[in-house]
Amino acid sequence: MRKNLFLLLFLGLIFRIFISFQTFSGDVTNHMIWGEDAVRNGFSGFYDRNFEKLYGHTSANYPPLIILIFALLYQVKNWIYQLAWFLNLHVPVFPSNLIYFLQNFNYFPYLLKLPAILADIGIAYISYLLIKKINDKNRSISNIVSILVLFNPAYFYNSAYWGQIDSIPLFFVLSSFYYLIFRSKTVLSWGLFTLGLLSKQTAIIFAPLFLITQYVIRNEVKNPTPVKSVRNKNLRTSIINSAFIFWLFFLPFYKTGNIITFPLSIYLNKILLVSGIPYTSNHAFNFWYLLTGSRATLASKIFLFSLSYEIWGYMIVGVLSLFILIRLICHSCLIAPRSPNNEAAFRMVFSIKVFYAGCLLSLASFLFLTKIHERHLILALPFLLIASIKNKYLLISYLFISLFSFVNMYHNWWSPKFPVLKNILQSDIFLKIITLTLIQVFVLLLFKYMKLSKSKAAKNVSQE
């Protein structure tokens, strides 16, 4: 089985590398400029630079880990050229035409796609591990789950073709839940989640879910660290380590101000609250698209009761998230009694509830927050896939949302050219119908999640 997995991962990697050289989006141009500027002008004061004025491109609004990766890959590009020159001068058989190729072919944008491509492979692998833990009686399903990630157009179009990085924070977040729920490695899981926050700010929507999962695992599962003082020490160590990691990644970017608090200030004011396109819908087919269209109405405009669209979006998502998270806590109380004998069963059942909740949180954010981009729907996919392991309806929903995500991204770029698909997607009626369908799917998923009963939860545990 493991050989089959590695073959699938290898094929997924080769496929992505192949399509990555076909083209890249304008977003990659931003990444190129950010990486080159960080190397040429240094990291200090990076987030204070006006990239619109300097280069005519969007100012950096991604967290430090990604900026450091962009800078490293720019250096790798330089090192490749320097190495080629060295070999050309000192190795007689070295093909000198390669120097001209490296001079004329700009391969930097394709290097920048590699981290997200590798993150896709990582998501497929961590999904495999999660399904093995949840459904160890039928391990062939784990390979099927990997296929549903590796060859899902929503993933490879986003990372390998478009050149976006949404897979990177997803990989870290999924890994953090895996190590928290199934490996009881609290320090590692907190570190991984922090890396997700440092990769892209979209990871923050999973922060409340992560904290609740930590609370339930710490208080309900008795086996890993039976001594309360040890559990408290592990949690304190995790929080301190994560805070230090967060601060350390921002340290190279420090220029002025309070050196202790400046990471939070930058993350809040330069990253989290900054949107390049301040409309109700940034080409996301969601609730606001139905009301206002795409990139037509400012999110700051008054909507109802003297409140802006943006405030209404926060309130709707806040209420939905509160219901989802409270219900998750109720689910955890319904599953057991907890004891060493049914701990594994508790983790299996509880993990499905966690990933179901993660799917709903990300779907709610996509549908009702303003300033959302079309590619942000991908955040729901791995969570829904894990939750669908024992539910055919959820699996059908996963397939639909995957296709919807791809269509939404394709509609924003029209690359590669598929004339028939383009003609279909240019119909405003069709787009509104599928958007309404997505909202209906979300409502049905939410209703099904809320209707989970005590007897069903207990039955699930007893069957494990």
C-alpha cells in the first residue's frame, strides 16, 4: 500500500511540474518583485515600502515565512546562474549554450511555484495519514483520498498553473491537527499551526477550531499525559514556543518601534486587515456576488441599518462560527465516557467532527465575508474530504465544491483556452444558479452537522 502511495505522490508531483511551465499569473509577478526586493534592499522595513510607487505592483501583504521563501528562491536563481558560469569556465565538457539559455529564459516564476506544488503533495500525504487513523479497517480508501487531492483541478490549477500559495498554509494547518489529535504532540502541533499563520493570513480562520480541539484533547483524553501538571507544562511550553517562532520570523523585518510588539502590529495592520481589492466580492461567487456582483461595490459602503457590507459579513460569519464551534464542543461531550479503553475510538469520531467543523468555518468565510477571492474556497476542500470518509453525501459535496472552485478560478483568468467552457461560464444566469447551489449545499451541510445526535455519536464510538 505504501508503494502505491509513493507512486501516486510521484505522479502528482511530475504532473504538476509539467503544467507549471505552461504559464503563470500576474500574482506570481508580485511574488517575484517581493522576493527580489527583499534580497536587493534587505528585509528591514520591508513592510513599510510602497511597492505601488516603486514597481507599480501590490505592496507586500503576505506574512514573513512566504516572503523569506520568495527571497530564498530568488537567491537560488542567482546561485544556479553562478554555478553554471563556474562550470562553464572550469569544466571543458560543460555545454556553453546553457549560459545563454539561463540568460534568456526567466525561470524564476516557475521556481516560485515549487513550494505550493510540494505543499499539494504534502496535503495528499497528510490526508492519507489522517484517513488511516480514522478508517484503519479499509486502508485502500487512503489511496483514493490521496488521488482526490493529487488530481483535483482545484488544487493543481491553483498551485501549479496559477502559481498561488494557498496550499502552503493548508498543509501546515492540516499537519497541526494530525499531530494534535492522533499523535498527542502538543508542542509540534502548535509550532505547525504557527507556521500556517506565518505562511498566509487565511489560516487564522482555523485558529478558534484549533484552540477548541486543543482544549478537548487536553481535558477529555486521559492517556497521553495523565498528570495534570505535565499537561499544563506542555501547553505552556507550546504557547511560549509558538510565540517565539512568530516573533523570530518577524525579527529580520524589524526597523523601528517596540521590538517586542512590532510583529503583532505588522500582522494586524500590514497583513491581516489589508486587501488589495476592497470590494464585497473579489471575483468570488458567493452571497455578496449575488447581491452586488463582482468588484462592483466597496465593502465599506453602507448596506443595512447604517452598517457596511464588511461589518455585516463579520457578523454573519461570527454568528455561524459560534454555532459551529459550540456544537463541536457539544459533540465532544456526547461521544464518550472517556477511558483508556475507548480513547482511540474517541479520537476517530471527534476528528471527523473537527474536520467537518473546519469545512463549515471555511465555507462560511468564503460565502459571507467581504473582500474574499475566488481561490479561497480551496480552504474547505481537505477538511470536507476528511469528514466525508464515512458519508457519501459529504463526498458528493466535496466533488461539487472542487469543481465549483476550479470554475470560479478559471472564470477569473480564462487560461488555458476552452472555448466551450468559456461560453457556458459567461452566462450570468448560470453563474448565479451554481452560486445559489453552493449556498444550498452549505445550508444542508450545516443542517446535517447540527442534527448529529447523542445516540449516533455513542453508536459510532461503540462500533470503533
